[in-house]
Amino acid sequence: MPNSRLQPKIVLWWGIALTVVGTLLIIFLPDIAYYIGGSRDSAAGVDQGLLLGFDLVVRIISAVVTPLGVVLIGVSIVMAYVRQLLRPTLGAMVTARTESTRRDF
């Protein structure tokens, strides 16, 4: 079987990272937006439309990233389980080898 880069452990870590990043984004986005847009002087130089667009994009990304991370965690568990089911046991390999050597003679 060729060595695939899509290993359950790698998928698990990507899932954990995306879940944490998405959660932190959801938690800290209001604070960041308030800090950027909540200056007391009108000469802040930040357009409200630009902030609204930034807020919209970040909220869409955070709404997609967190569930994607959770799904990747589940996928890694299923990948590990299926790999364990499909892995041939040592006894089956020895039996198959002895059967093939008996047929050759």
C-alpha cells in the first residue's frame, strides 16, 4: 500500500487546530471589532463599511471553520477505525504465505 500523506493523526490535528481557531475567532471577534471601531474621535480613519465587510467575512469564516474542525476530528476517528479493520492480522498473512508455498511445490 503506498504511503499516503492523509493519515488519521494529521487529520485529527488539523481538526483540533481548526476548531480552536474558529472558537477563538467567535469569542474574540466582538472585542476586536469594538476596539477597532470604537474609538472616541471621528478621525480614526476607519471606514464603517470596511469594518462591516471585515466583520462579515470573519463571521462567515468562523461559522465554517469551527464545524469543519469538528467534522475532521470525527473523520480521523473513523479513518483510524477503518484502518484497524482493514489491517490484515499476522496469522492471516502467515496462513496465506504457507498456502501459496504449498501450491508452488
